[in-house]
Amino acid sequence: MNYLIDENKFFDIWSEKLTIPVVAIDIVIFTIYKWELCLVLWNDKKRFKDKYAIPWWIVAKWFSLEENFDNILERETWIKWVYKEQLYTFWSPSRDGRGHVISISYYALVNVNNLITNVNFTKVDLVKYNEINDNEFVYDHKKIIKYAKQRLDWKLEYTNIAKDLLSPYFRIAELQNIYETILWTKIDKRNFQKKIFKLWLIKETGELDKSTNRPAKLYIFVDKELKIYEVI
Amino acid sequence: MNYLIDENKFFDIWSEKLTIPVVAIDIVIFTIYKWELCLVLWNDKKRFKDKYAIPWWIVAKWFSLEENFDNILERETWIKWVYKEQLYTFWSPSRDGRGHVISISYYALVNVNNLITNVNFTKVDLVKYNEINDNEFVYDHKKIIKYAKQRLDWKLEYTNIAKDLLSPYFRIAELQNIYETILWTKIDKRNFQKKIFKLWLIKETGELDKSTNRPAKLYIFVDKELKIYEVI
DNA sequence: GCAAAAGTGTTTGGTCTACACCCATGA
DNA sequence: TCATGGGTGTAGACCAAACACTTTTGC
């Protein structure tokens, strides 16, 4: 996988003489792993002095933001085919000591099977969201993660975005767990099902998951595309 | 008011040799004028071949996005002290024929008295939102305006943002008009008041507006800061 | 047979909507 | 006195939350 931008190919982009800022894309990657919300973080502890960083790189001219995003995500993590959404564009005063950077932040949701199949664990770690601390991140990455989590919370409550964290076929308990672990709350089983079914969010497949004690019905989402509901 | 960036001062930022993109800020400005939602648009019909444009300019290094925003807004419209909120960062393929631009879009809300006092009407026009057409805007500015309107709708429904379109003291009818003209709907007077009061969104000042037939009570917002409610 | 997770309804309180008449003032 | 906008309450429908026991399977 080639770099879309090479920092010093034609011109020193950090030069004091250049009057325009450098732009980067930062990517907060969420997944549900073993019933818990996790982040995919760079594990280059040497480079970042024992702090975590979310994957990022500098944006190249000529390519769209989508192309830059895909290039950065795949190059830095080997992950492909994620749900992605732009969050916010921050001005980060002294990211590198070489000058500030304008960072366009995204978050991505990746199904754990897709993650495990593709990801390069020599480059990234899987870290539980509930176990991260404010001071163990470089730059303003903790702020970006918090912002991403807020957006994720909101989208969970008002859309069918949970589909991007689940396998195509899933049990209702798995769906409910996504809401409980991300929104950090207990939900009544019966009320949860009533809401989900009243919205026509998911439908039965007729198949059963026999890996649990009593076999559980398997469901799929009615809509493949992101759709606004009022879920929770 | 000085330009934070001068396009050609040190280096040709449009040069093919430069591998990083140019960043601009685009500003969608809303106000309520004579009971209707209006936009503040550049009226340089010669430069833009009889199309409208929203105020924008190129982002300068060294200054924060806030500073760049304030500089662009004031320089291009003379408007000050607005509510502003970042919307989205678009990649605009061929903004100038000189290459694409990454545009960080904002929307701003300005109280009409502030607008009238400060604005430079030789630079901008006031145009009714309901009378604009898709094909009378340059670049992707119509898309940005639509996006801004959506965000404004949402914020109206779920926050106290209406305060930024009103004078500090206002009648309930004025508040209700903001909801009706922006959300393009009729609202029952009694139900509207019940909601607003149950939320403690506004409170009486004890003063009366005697410019109407029967004098109307004047209200102020309880919170000066943006706060999330569920208004409508 | 027992442990573990799946599946299933009803009641109650609160919230939302629809709806119409009188009041205070200026002209 | 009349035209204009301001101010006020109730009843019915719908929605949301609380709550516990039975079923199916593997071990």
C-alpha cells in the first residue's frame, strides 16, 4: 500500500515560508469484542513514549477525503470495509512540535470478525473503552475519542447504526448488549424487544443459533443503509 | 481589517508541486428578518456570474480555526459576535479551476439588530431562504446551505439555540415564529407554551411590550449558554 | 435435574394532541 | 366599537416504564 503523501517529496510542508496549514485525518475505530466496547489504537509505544495514539496521517492533494481516509486506514491498520463518519475538524496547536495541524476526525465501526480477519496486530492494539485514561494519549486524541463516543451514543439511540458492529445474522441478546455496553445502562429485555420490533428495525431469518443453551432465533436488519429511527 | 492570508505572498499555494491541499472556511449566515428566515449572501454578481456565494476565504497557518473564522466573517461581511458552529468538512473537487479545496463549513446565527447595525450591505444581500434555487449558487454552496439548514432544524428542536436569533427580551409569539418559519410548520399556541414552560427554557421579565395591540409579556432565556433540551 | 440463557403480557402513569373563547389595547 | 394579537384549560389517545415466570437445551 503506497502513501498518498510523502512528507518531503517536493517541498517542506512544515516550512515557515508556507502560509497554509497541514491537514491530517484522525480515525477513532470502535468494535465490540467479547461483549465490550473497544478501541483500535496504535501501539507504537516507542514512537509515542508509552502513550496511545489513534491512527492518523497527512492528507494528500488530488485525492478526495474518502480516498485519503481509505488509504490511511488500510495502510496503518490493514482494516477494510468499515462504516465511517466524519466527526469534526479540530485545530491542534502543537501536534508535532513542527507546527499545528488541522485534523479532520472520523470514527469507524468495524465488525469484530472483519477486524480479526484483516487487522495487523503488530501495528495496533485492542483496548477496552472503559479502561482508557485521560493522560495516556498523545496530542488531543483523548478529546477526539470522547467526541467520537458522544456521536456513537447519539447514533445508536436514533439510527440503525448497530448493524455495523454486528455480524449479518445475530441474536437479540447481542443487539441488546451493544446498547447496554455502549450506553452503559441496563435495559429491560421485554421493553427492548417491543421497541425494536415496533420500529421494524430487524426481522427474523428463521434460523437458530445453537451455540447457546436454549437455541436463540437469529435476526437480520431490515435496512442495509443507515436510517434514522428513534431506537432507545 | 487585514487578511490573515495573502494567496501569493511566499509561495504559490496552487502550485502543482505542492502536495498538500488548500483549506478554506465557508460560512452560512442565518437571520430572522421580518418574521422570515433569511441568508446573508455575497452579492458580487460580476465575480460570480450572477450566482450567489456564501462568504468564504482561505485558511491561514498559525491562526486557529476560530481566529480564521472571525477574520473571514468580519472582513467579508462586517458582522461580529455571532453564534457559530462548525458543520462539516467537504472536499470540493474543482472550486476554482485552480484545484480542489478542502472547505470547513460553518453556520452562524445573527440577531437582526446586530446584523443591521454592523453589516456592510455593499458586500452582502439578505435573501429569503424559501426563495433560493438550486442552480443559483457557485461551487457546492447550495449543498452546504442545505446541510446548514438541517443542522439548524435539529438544534432548534433539541436545544435553546433560538436565543441566538432573538433579541434578549422577546415575546412568546416571536419565539414561536422562529420555530414556525424555520421548521415550516404551524404550532398550536397553547401546546407550544406548555412545552416551553415545562422545560424552563424561558422566564418572565415582568416587562411588557406595548408595541402590539394588547401588550405582551417579555421573556428572557433562562440559560445564556447552549443547552440540550427536547423542545419540539 | 439443574444451570444458563431465551422467550413472553399487562398495568399504570405520563406525555402529546386537538381544540375555542375571552381579554386588553389602539385606532 | 371594532380590529388585532395576547392569553388561557381540558379531555382522550398514545407511548413508555416497571415488573416475573416459564421454556429449551447441554452437561
